[in-house]
Amino acid sequence: MKKTHFLFFTALVFVALSCKKGEKIGNGAPETIITPKAINLSGEQRLKSTVRLSWFGLDSDGYIEGYEYSKDEKNWNYTTNTDSTFVFIIEAGQDTADINFWVRAIDNDGNTDPTPAKLTVPIKNTPPNITLNKTLSTSDTALLVATVFWEADDPDGADNLKGYEIKINDGAWFDLPKNLDNISITPSNPEANGATGANIYSTSDKKLGEIGGLIMEDTNSIFIRSYDLSLSYSELDTLSGLYFKGKKSDLLVIGGDRDRNNFYKGRLANVYTQFDYIDYTANDGASQPTFWNPTFTLMALQYDKLFIYSDKTTYLNDNTKKESLILEAAAESVQEFIDQGKKAFIIGYFENPLDSNSNLFPLLNIARIDNSSKALLLEPFPNTLTSKEAGYPDLGTISFPSTASPFEKTSDVIEIYAGRFDGTSGYNGPTTVGIKKQNEANGNTYQVYIAASMADMNADYSKVDSLFNHVLNVEFDW
């Protein structure tokens, strides 16, 4: 900046000395200088394609109002800045180029430098990079949905990165926009056994397009690469050995009670011929989706019915690094499933009181939970859970289980079960432990929630079978 001031002062002195006293001075054009005036680099020493340039102007009879710069000396862009960062595009197929750049100053009288400053910028393009995040990405086995995450950068600057391409096995490359860092893949035909197309989603409700190459009931390889403005491609990264399982039923069952998973599967098999099952408690919860939405949401939406059950155990999520109930982790996805016109049967209890911000309140239609309901014991009766609606059998226990969570329901749902709790506790709060929700227009039931473990309804397990049959084959038969 001191050099600029010196040059400006020198110019003023020169003009002053060259003029006679009383002589009128004409309005002169400004002069422009780019710094540096030349870049003498070649070979591997060339600049990256993202370059920061600076310039300044001199005016002997006024001041500089602004500048115009150009990359072709035809199209000019106005600015008041004296520096900026530029991304120079190298012709596709080339890795080096000499780029010409011009700047001209404009003074306060609107005069433009007739001889713009010119700089030849020797640049070399460097291919971008991309790496699959195999910790977050679906690995090993995918039931209908695989979500793929990646990290990418460009040594020449973020602005030089243009986008990504992905393909499955021997299928064609599919272009992905630069602003993404993950996509989800679902089969075009979820019941296929063999080759089929694939849908690409950026979110659970935004489909980007379709590609080929997916093989159901077999292992698959997913390839990804990035490319820059010069159409220079990164090296491939690959997610291999990904087995895609197809849909075998209209019912998806999610296991969330690790000590009772076999119980639920066995009872369910008595009333439902076939269902697709996932145990999200396996390996201490490691098998749950890293991102429930979109992965679980897209998977669930392939089905007509969802049965999800959960106990009060919390599990760590690798993404959020937070502990939560299986039901809490799935709540947003289950709500979207219901909102899409699907049917959800939910069983789950928890340690009362729930956090007041828990997403289970709106999902399960809970208006209030009494703080004194913590660790309440159910009394052993044939009708420990007393039916309030036709078709729902009384359920009984022969023990004193603490596996029920009574609550006050919202006004828009129907009570189907009330619990009988140990009278010695002095509890006088709400006793509702089961509700159903119906479509107001046609009376169809689309959600059933029971806040008690069915494994503890051991007075007569055939009644549990009757309950499952009524919900899944009667209430949800529409």
C-alpha cells in the first residue's frame, strides 16, 4: 500500500511540474497495474486453478471509482474490490493452460483505462479426491435400502469441484450434484430376485432418478468418483460385498426388546404367515441405522404394515453419539410412515417420566405422564390389561411385572386397554396403557399403541396371539 501511495504521489508531482501556471489540464484516463506483473512458472510449479489476484489504479487528476476485469477482453465485470479469487477452467482433457486476465481502472469521471493491465496465469489442474465413509455407510447387508456417505475435496479449491458420479456393479454412471454427501439406494422392484433397477434418493421424499445394475439377493459393488470443472476425475472408491435383501411380505417387524425378541417372533408367526424382520438390538444396538431418516424411513415405506416393539433399554447411535430408546430413534420415521397412509402397530414401555421433549409424546398420542408412575407394578389378574374395545381380549399376568407405562391419552384417540396396578403404591394417576387411532372419514384404524410388554402377559399367551391377529389381520385389513 505504501508503494501505491508513492506512485500516486509521484504521478501528481510529474503532472504538476509539466504544466505551466494557469494552463488548464485535460481530464486524463486512469492507469491500471496488476500485482505481480508476471508469473514465470512452468512444469509442476504452475499455480492451482484457483488463484487470488490483486490490482490497483492510478489517476493523475482525480481518484479511482472502480475496476472491470475480463478473462477474454470482451466480457467485462465491474467491481470496487482490488483483489478477488478466481477459478480458471482448463479445457476438458487438458491438465495445464495459460490463462489471460485483464483489469482496467475507471476514474471518478467515468474514464476507463484504454490499455488494460494484462497478466498471463500459468495454471495446472489437480484431480479432485473422494473417499467413502464406510463407518456411516450401510455395510454387509441391506434390507431394501443402502445409504452411502462420502467425503470429497479438490486441491484446487472447493469452487473447482463440480460434482460426483455413482454406479452399481456394471451399470451406467449416474450424476450427483455437488452439494450432496450421501444418497440412499432402493430397488425399483422391492420383490425382485436378481437384476433390477435402482432408485436414488437424496432424502426420504426426494428422488433424484433411476439407474441400473442392482442385483437383489446377491452381493453388489457401489463405485463413486468426483470430477472438477475441467472434467478431471478422481480415483474410484468402492463399497463392495453389499448384499441386498428383497421384500418377502407386506409386514415389516422391528425387534427392539433384546430379551424378548424370540418371544415376539414366535407369537407373531402363529398369526402371520410371513414377515420381514430386523433386530436393531443386535451387537448392543450396532445394527441400527446410523441415520434412521432416510435409511429406515425409505425401507419402512416399502411396506403396508409396520410392527415395532421396544423395551426401556437405550442404545448409542454412532452418528448422534446419544443414547436413546429404539422407539425414540425411530419416531420421526414411524410418523412419516403413518403420514404416508401406512399402518403401525407399536408396543413399548419406558422409564417414567419421559423427558418432556421426547418425540414419543406426539407419536404415541400421550398427553401427560404422571411422575409417580415410575416402576409401577401390574397386579396378577386375568384382566390385568382390561379391554375397552371390542376385538381386544383381556390380557393377564401371573407375576408383578414393572413393564407397563400408563399415560393420559390425547383426545383424538380411542382407549383400548387400561392397566390394573398394585394398590399398595398409592398411585392414582392415569391408567391407560393402550390406544388406537382411526381415520375420521372412514373409521379405518391406522395406529395401535400398547405401553406394556406382551411377554409378561403370561396368564394365557393365546390371548396375545388373538391381540396380534386382531390388530394385523382385522384392524389393518383395509
